[in-house]
Amino acid sequence: MTPSPISRREAFLFWLKLGFVSFGGPAGQIAIMHAELVERRRWISEQRFLHALNYCMLLPGPEAQQLATYIGWLMHRTWGGLVAGGLFVLPSLFILMALSWVYLRFGDLPLVAGVFYGIKPAVVAIVLHAAHRIGTRALKNRWMVLLAALSFAALTFLDAPFPAIVAAAALTGWIGSRMAPGVFMPAAAAHAASGGPHAPALIDDHTPTPPHARFSRARLLAVLAWGLGLWALVMGALVATQGWQATLAQMGLFFSKAALLTFGGAYAVLPYVYQGAVEHFGWLTGPQMIDGLALGETTPGPLIMVVAFVGFVGGWQQAVLGPDALLTGAMLAACVVTFFTFLPSFIFILAGGPLVEATHGRLGFTAPLTAITAAVVGVILNLAVFFAQHVVWPQGWSGPVDAVAGALVVLAAVALFRFKTGVMTLLAASGLAGLLLTQAMPSLLRL
């Protein structure tokens, strides 16, 4: 029996709930949506769900948030897409702003500093685990391994800019698809497994494409015009009120570029964010970046929401609205960064969705993405080295080693790789361990 049509109210309540329970990174978030939408509620069939997922995986940006936007759009037009994608992000934004305020106001207290002392080594292990998880899927032959090694060397020893790594990998994939197509064949990956035939779904395998999801050149141009217009409107307001060189305008421009480079997930783009936010603009420090990633891991929503922490801390430390409005300025900066990071994702879905609906089973041209994903493994390893240096060698490679932090990295890695410990459990245990250790040995906080 086909489910009854879903009201906007019912859809709104579901997407709101999803925004608060979407822990576990993209794999966990996609699994939650599959269990709820395909298996339990039968809002969409397995085939249509995976077809939408394949498209989202080809795009830069958080694929789980884009998938929610796609399904919401397919069910309830533009309203549905904006609600589904927006509610996937907003709970995380508000939670992160609250945590960022606590971090800036109370982060120097021994108790809070002790918790972060234990969490930072866990973050190093989490990043290493992410490199392993993506590597086992992406590095299917020695050429992919070579691409990963070259990207790691280019970032580590040549300080190559991240966009150049992405462009070189994409060009390699495009050329390779013509010279050696078998090498760049995408690896089969299933985010959701079908256990057999499903009951009829509201949007089933052969459900006709609804009128709003059919391709129209006029609609495509209208969506692009609205998206680019919104970008120009907000950027223009920032420039008009604060100037082109002001922190908020520079954040908007920088995170617009970062949003187009998030192939492979948040871990892949974090080195680029680090290069810009820490090294170039000085909005925050390297250790603060590690703390921000730890906070991002503890909140629901896409991990790329760590950029809200970057915006909040940068807005606070740069006093974007003056020294008498630090909190308001920090919140505004976090919202600005979030807007420019996620706007492209909405444009990709609302503009490209009709093209996807017209091409069931014919989505191709994936060789550049395959090469980029392989290069991303090297990028993530570079990120792990960077974090390890700040955690285990806090005064630089030539400085003293923090042996306790090094031991915590090893223990956290064993928990992840050997015992499959969940990220939330690991962070909680690591924070408690850091608190106990620093209470027993206060000198650890002075390393």
C-alpha cells in the first residue's frame, strides 16, 4: 500500500528532528535518512534514494545535507528543499555558537583546559581514522596510491595551495579516463544496503517525475539568478557597511571559495581553511583550529559546520562590530560564514536536480572525482601531521615532546581502529582522561 502524501507540517517536524539527531558524520547521517525515509516511512524508494545520493557525492559540499535538500525538494518543491537543507544545518549552528562562546569565555580555566588537553589527541586519531576510512574506498590501485602520496608531498613539503591540488587531480582524472579508463573507474560503494524488495514508496522507482522536477531552461536560469543574486546582495551589504578589506567581507569571499572545494568531505577542505583562516588572515590559531574540530565532532549536522566556529572565534578576536559588541559580532561572523559555505549546496540541488531526475542510471563523468578523492587521502594525512605536531610537539618539531599527549593519541587510535569506538564515546572518555591527568599533573597545561 502506497503511503499517503506527506503534509508540509509532517515533513517540517521530521527535518527538524533530523537536524538534532544527525550525529556520526556523513555515513551515519545517510544511514539515518535511509532507515527513516526508505525503510520506515517509505517516503522514497531505494533506487531513487541512491540515484540522488550518487549525484550529491559528485558535488563539492556536504553530501548528507545535499541529499536531505534533494529529497525535500523532490517532495515539496523549493520550500521543501530549503526547509530540509536549512534544518539540517541550523541546530548545529546554534549549538556551535553556544559552545564557542563557552570556549572563549572559560577556555583558560584549568578544568576546561584539562578537558581540551584530553580531547586534542583524540582529534588526531579521528583524522587518521578518516584518512584510513576514505583510503580503503578510494585507493583501489597503485595509481590512486601514487596520487595520494603526491598530494601529501605537495602540501607537506612544497606548501602547495589546496585549490591547485584539486585542480591537478581533476585534470589527471580527466586525462586518465581517456588514456587508461580502467584505472579511474569509480570504486563501488554503498552507503545503504537493500535487504530485498521494499513495500511501495511515496516516490517509487517508476513514479513519474513531478512537474516541478522536470528540466526547464527558464527555471534553471531563474535558480542561478536567485542564487547569485543572494550572494551578491549579502556580499554587497558587507562591503557597503564595512569595506572590501573588512573581516566579514573577506570571510564571505574566502568561504565562498572553500565551499566549491569540499570534495571528499570536511576533512579534505580543512587544510585549505587552515591555510586561509590561520596562516593568511590570522582569524584564529592552530590550536584553536584543533579545538574547533573537536567541538564540531560533538554536535549534530555536517562536520563542515566547524567553519561556524572559525567565524565565531575570528569575529570575536577581530572585534568585527567593535570591542563593545564582541558576542554580537562573533555571532554575525558565524552566520556570515555559514551562509556563504552552504549557499552553493542549495544552488547545486535546486538548479541541478531536474537534470538528475531526467538521467536515471546515466550519471557519468566520474573520473575527475575519482582522482580528487584519491588525492584527498593525502590531504587528510597532511592534516593529521599538522594536528599531531601541535598536540605532541606543541613548541615545534625541534621542541620537547609531550609524551602524555602522544600516549593519548595512540590509545585513541587503538580505540577507533581496534575496538570501533564511537566518536562521541571517544571524545567523552578522552576529555575525562585529560581532566584527571591535568588535575594530577598541572604542569601538562604549561607545555
